[in-house]
Amino acid sequence: MGETLGAYVKLIGAQGRGQASYRVSFWLDLTGTTILVGADLIAILVIFSRVPLLAGFSLKETIVLFGLAATGFSLADLLVGNIEKIRAYVRLGTLDTVMIRPLSVLGQLLVLDVGFRRVGRVVYGATLLGVALWAAEVHWTPAKLAMLVVAPLAGAAFFCGFFIATSTVAFWWIESGEVANSFTYGGRDFTSYPITIYGGWFRKIFAFALGFAFVAYYPGLFLLGKADPLGAPAWLGWLSPLVSAAVLGLSALIWRFGVRHYRSTGS
Amino acid sequence: MNIIETRDLRKEFTVSVKTGKLRRSRRTVAAVDGVSLAIQRGEIVGYLGPNGAGKSTTLKMLTGVLTPSSGEVAVCGFKPVPQRLKLARRIGVVFGQRSTLWWDLPLRDSFELLRHIYRVPPAEHEARLAKCRAMLELDEFLDTPVRQLSLGQRMRGELTAALLHGPEILFLDEPTIGLDVVSKQAVREFLAELGGRGDTTIVLTTHDLADIERLCRRIVVIDHGRVVHDGSIEALHARYGSRRRVIADLDEPLTAEVDLPGVRLESSLESSLALRLTFTIDGSTSVGPLVSHLAASGRLRDLTIAEPEIEDVIARLYQSDAPVPLQSQPA
């Protein structure tokens, strides 16, 4: 086990060295993504310049949710964002070269191109979360501090599962990119706002059936000490690691099934 | 014990075919259609077939890349897909058309990474690498990033990469494709040496029949997913009636037609220099009577006897069955 881990560490190191040979591109990407994420925040500020409350949530409270979603998502993106490359690997048949190695296919794909350039977004999300919590004048308790650690990690695990599960579709349907993105990026945008702004079946599907309410909404309410306008109990935030574990486990099963359906390409 | 064994191995792909503007119909195509093979330790087997015959698909099922649709397969005693991780340590794979090396890193770094991935003890790694460096002349480009290597250099790197963990079986999927004459020669020499030692089983697919003639005592020919020949090259010649040719240059046309059993006039070509007659001789017939007949005519200027070429045999084999393989079917 330890030795396998060693092999992965070497692979990540190699990837870093490979990326270092394209230095300018690295810095351009890093600044580019940071600016893009900033644009999302501006959208929230614009909304609140017209209204004081958004479906019962103030600007500071909304940014706490936004920060939680951004931290979880960017952590997941840093860890498994590469899985998106599976589409290219399946289409070109290069997955063959991964499958002949004595390491897990998923593990290799994830370290094949670690996005060091995406570190910036994690820092950005965490900073935003910190600032919003400070501005919202949260009364800290040990339970809340614990939640502050648990929630972003559970959120990251949740999005990791979604990245893996939706990318697996590529094994059957090569042009699956946009569909996969509508779930992952769409899910992130969904969790960035209080779920009270969404209505009817849309909220039911995304928040509860797919579980996105457990990424930022319920843990956020707990941190803010705010009662749920929809009437759910405060402890619901603590279900978030369990929901994440379920999503991650399910995605692993889907992945396993997908790999068995790999078709490769001619020659 | 057989190191590779398959029974009734099949791989089907579903392809959707356009049948109208919007309508598509799905149909199942068998890329590999009941292949049974038994390969012993130390054998060098050439796996041949036209494009789309199912060569690569078979190889991918043997290496754990593709899951068979049905049938049984055991490689080194493992089931390739469920036991992929264990099998991967025992086999080496070279894909002629894609690289397994790290594109942006020096070749040397790829080898070092492989040492960690396969957990090869440093001393063993060094010994194997030293051998490959000497035989494949890697030293001049060991510090060059892989993306800057020529195809020939890269292929020598790929071969080394596949062998550093001391695999029991080496699978090569078109290892000489696109290489120049010198590189092809180098690759063949190396494989011949490796196979000659007898501890590595080699299975290679190729379109270059010179690879086969140089390396393989046994060839398996596959067409439309089925094995159509499994045996030696000589057996193939015998079975498909390979014919030797007698090419005679004459000063003047013969007075009478040649009428000897098993001999047929294939072509007659007249040039300003001479009249060239080409005869084909059936497998079991001696060329003696024809040669003495021609010599007796007193008009013979020159004579060549050409041994059958494996290309001709294979071409005949491919053409012998009628249906054309589907284009959409992976090879």
C-alpha cells in the first residue's frame, strides 16, 4: 500500500515537472481562472444592490453559502477535475496505455495531469468563506468550528463523486461533455445560492434527490445559527458527510461498471 | 502449461448504422468471433490479419484492456480483466500507434517512473536498463524529452519501457509500423535476441511480413474474427498451394507450348532485349523437367527460380473469403 502511494507521489511529481516546461501557460491559467471565479461573486453583488434579502437570506449569509460551495467545488476540481479528460482518453483510445499498468485506472487518470494551476481557486473560495463568516459575526462554538472543517471536506467529496459519476458516461457516450458539465457546474451554481430561491420540482430534484442541499445549504445554516425557512431541523447539516460518502461510493460503482464497458479504438 | 490460453473468445461491438435521415439502427458486429489459442512459454507467435480482422481486439482482451463478450481467457494463469493489476506486472505491452512514455519528460525519467510503478528493485532495474541501452543504443537520446524523439528512437524507448519489469510475455501491437528500414532492423534484431533466450514469450501483430519471417516460427492468421491458420510458415505455404516461379529469358520464342504436369505459363513479356516467360510450379512438382526442357530449346539466355513469397500467400488467404469487413468495426 505504502509503496503504491509512493508510485503515485512520483507520478504527481513527474506531472509537475512536465507542466513546468510550459511556464507561461501555467501563470496565465492561474490568473485567468481566478478572474473568472471573481465574476460569479460580482453577479451576487449585483443582485443585492437591488434587493436587501434574497429569499430570506442577506448578502453576508448568501456569501457564506457561496464560499462553502466554492471551497468544496474547487477542492474537488483540484483533486479529480482531471477526470474530465477521460472523454479524450476514451475517444482516442489512449486509455489502453493506462490499463496496462499495475495501478488503478482512476488513480492514474487523476494524477496524469494534476491541476496545480487550480490551487488559486481553493484559496479564493476559502478566503471568501472566512471573510463572509467574519462579517456575519458568527458566534463560534466547538460544534460550529468542527462543522467549518467538515463541511468543505464533505462538499469536496460530494463533488468528487459527481465528477467521477458524470464523466463515466463517456464510456457509453463520447459526446457526453455538456451533459456532464450541466450536472457538475450546474450543481455548483445551484449550491452557491440558498435553495429557498428555487421552486417546485427543480428544487426537489437538485436539493434532495441529487443531494446538493447538503453541500452548502444545511451546513451553512448550522454555521450561521439560522433557522431553515423551509423548517428543517438544524442538525441536518451533520448529514452532509454521510450524503457525500454515499455519492462517492455510488460513483465508484458506476466507474467500475464503466471501465468494463471501455471499447477502445481500432488498432 | 500454456502461458496463454483462450477458448471460444468473442468480442462483440454494437454499432449504430444510419439507415435514414434521422433513423439509426443498431446492430451487433463480432470483431473477434470464437478464437481458441494455446501458446506455450517461450514461443514467438506472429498474429496476422487484414485491417479490421480482430488482431488488436484479441490483444486487448489478452492484456485486460477489453472485457470479452464471451469465452474463456487465461494469461499467466490470470483472468485478464478481473485480475488486471496482477497480470500487468507479468506482461509488457508495446503499442506501435500510441506512446506509453511521459511526453514532456526526458526518456530517462520515464524509465525511473516505471521502476516505481512496477516496484522493481534498483539493481534489477539497472541491469535490465543497461542491457537495453547497449542493444538499442539509447544513450544518445536518454536525456531528450520524449516529444522530441524521432519515431524510431521513441519505439526503442517503448520497447525498453515494456521490458524493465522483466515481463514473462511481451505483447507488441504493430511494433514496426512507420519505422524506417534501419530502425525496423534494430527492433527486429532486438526481438530476435530476446526471443532466442527462450524465457520471454512474444506475441506480435504486424502487417510487415518481414517481421514474421525474421522472428516467428508460428503464425496465427485471423480474418473476420476467426482463426484461419495456426501453424508454421511452411505449413501455410503447403496448405495454400504456394507456387515457385521460374522466370526464363529467351532469345527467340519457343516453337511449341510447354506442356508439363504442374507447370503453367503465367505471363509472357517481350522486350527489345529478350522474351521473358514466367512459369508457376505447383508445390510438389520438381522444376527439373521444365529447366531441362527450356535448356534443350537452345534459346535460353537466363533463368531464375523464385521461392514463394509469404506476401502472396497471405494476400490469397485474405481474398479467399468473400465478405468485406465493416469499416466501423474496431480492429
